[in-house]
Amino acid sequence: MAISPLRLALCGVSLGVLLGAADWPQFRGPGGQGVAQAKGLPTTWSETENLTWKTKMPGAGASSPIVIGKRVIVTCYSGYGADKRNPGNMQQLRLHVLSVDRAGGEIVWDTEIEPTLPESPKVRDHGYAGPTPASDGKHIYVFFGKSGVIKLDLAGKVLWRTKVGSKLHSWGCGTSPVLYKNLVIVNAAVESRSLVALDKQSGKEIWRAGGMNSSWNTPHLVSLPNGKQELVVAVKDRLLAFDPQTGKALWNCEGIHDYVCPSIVSDKGVVYAIGGRKSQAVAVKAGGRGDVNGSHALWRASVGANVSSPVVTGGHLYWMSDRNQTAYCLDIKDGRVVYAQKASQPYASMVAADGKLFVPLRRGGTMVLAAKPEYEVLAKNRFEDRSIFDGSPAVADGQLFLRSDRFLYCIAK
């Protein structure tokens, strides 16, 4: 591990800060829902309009940025594999965790992580930095597949590193850490077919649950009406729910009949999952016990997405499918398709904020749709460089953060 000379002095600034209301602390923001409360976000932008700063990163990646106080945290990789036609020498592969100043876009520190080799020699689409970091405002937790779960302080110092499995897959690792009380929880489906909870303080394994079959989605903490939470993850054919503190299995239900990449969202104790090459969507009421397919399953629909995750807002479920390049809106009461409109190809997941849906497209910029049950394109924004956008947006206050395989962007009025 090496710290870049770009680390700047943080004299007089407290490094341990509590999460603020405007922070975006994990994949898809507060609660993993992909919904922000920010107002005043721009609808249009370009190289010359509403672009606050643009920072070149030391490597590629598909993870999403998170925002903690005055810093944007993002991961990437360098030294190997960025050029698929000429990948280079795997021994030179390095993993990076970056802290970027929100105000000016300067890289404050760049912590290099030496990977556990060999890695998969050919990782499809998103390379070696797919999982998004998570933070409790005092520390940062990152997941790099077989290279393990790593805890850093807010100055970029590595505090511990724990392996959760050693297996590889040509699609790589794409699930992100979730924090619950004293635990950091990861879906290590690729590495060990397990859901693993580690102690935040020591990195010691606290519990492990098996059965993570063909699952590339980040676990979701569902809040129940009684104030309790359940941890739900989608695997091939089933939705599985666990007690997040102990790992005890709570309930299961018929799910997506294929591998599952999109992450779950929820609203008022109801879980919504989409996915699979067969295009499926399901709604299940959480809080049951055992097989709840006959008692808690609410509806199924024959629409879905292969990779991109949905958002639920205003009584509707929205997403844009990377598979058939179609934007969907469903009524969450019964799964009725309100609209299915041919659009474009995303890979990242949309974010709902300020009455809008922000949808990064792989190679075509960012579409901005109206967050209402009528299909309306408000804008389609594109930068001049030919970057690939696989990371989902982060939102903090009136700022929108996008990452491509080359740059980190801050967009604001």
C-alpha cells in the first residue's frame, strides 16, 4: 500500500465526522434506494454549462462515487486490463481508493491497494473496481472481490483487510458493502457463494450465510413498519431475507429466475426486485417467516433489466433496461406497466432527485426524465470526451457527481 504525494494536509480539520443529511454514504445513497432529497439540481449540462469541475482519475472503474462531508470517495484500478486488446502485465495491477475535494475537484489522497493475484485475466465490462465504497462518516469500507474487504480512515490509511473468499468469475465482482450497526456486510457470491458480516472495528467475521447463487446485487436493508430491519438479497430463483445482526434466515420467496444483478429497493415494508434475461419484476411484503410465496408475494410482471437497478418514488417503480433499452414505469400497487418507452442503453442505475430521473448511458451521455408516470425526456446531456459511464450518480446538496472510466465530474448550477 502506498499513499500518493497528492495527499494534502488536513490541518485543523477533524477527520472523524458524523454523516450529514446531505451525504451520499453508499451505493445508491441513503438506504440504497437511489433517491435523493436534494433540490435545485441542473437539468442540462455540458463542458461549458453547469460543470463545476472535471478530474482525471488514475485508472478505470465502474464503481459509483460516495460523498462524505467535503470529500468524494471513489475507487478505480490501473496497471492492467484497462485496454482489453492489450491488457499488459497482471503483476502491475493496482487498486485505488481516492478522496477528492468537493469544492475544487483536487485529489486529496490516493491509496493504492496491492491486489491478491491472480485475478481473472479477462473481466467483462467493468474491470477490477466495480463495488462502491460505504462510509459511516468516520471510516471508509471498500470491497475488491478476492482481494478482500478493506477499512480505511478518512486520511486514506488502511486499518484492516479481511478476505471473504478466493473464487473468480469472468464477470468480476460487483456487489457493494452495506453497513449495519457494528457490522459491514458484503455479498461474496462470486468469492465464496456467501453473505458475510464483519465486525467494523476489527474486521473479524461475525456471521456467514450460504446460498448466494448467481447473485451480483448489493444486499438491501428493508425497514418494517414496526421499526425493525431485515436484510434482503436476490439470488437465482429466490429472494432471501436475514436478520442483519445474526445472519439468521427469516423468509424466502420466489424471485427472479436467472442470475440477478439489479439491487432491491423497498417502500413501506414492501420489497421490489427486477432482473434476469427473461425480464421479470416481483413485489413481496417483508416481515414473514419461512417460505412466504403463498402469503406475502404481491405481484409479478414480465418486465425487467439485466444490470441496472430501479427506484421507487411517488407510488411508482422506475428503471431503464440495459437489455432492451426501454424505460419502464410500473404502479407499485399491482405491477401494472404504466409505460414502456424505447429509450437508450444504460449500465448504471438511475437516481431520482428534484422531480427528475438521472440516467447515465454507457456511451451516450446522461438522460434526464421527469419523475412522473408519463414518459417525458427533459434533457440529454453529453460531454465532449468519449468516456464510458458504468457508475451510478451520487447526489449531495445541489451537486450531482458522475464517474466514467476516465473522469470524475461535479455538476451544479
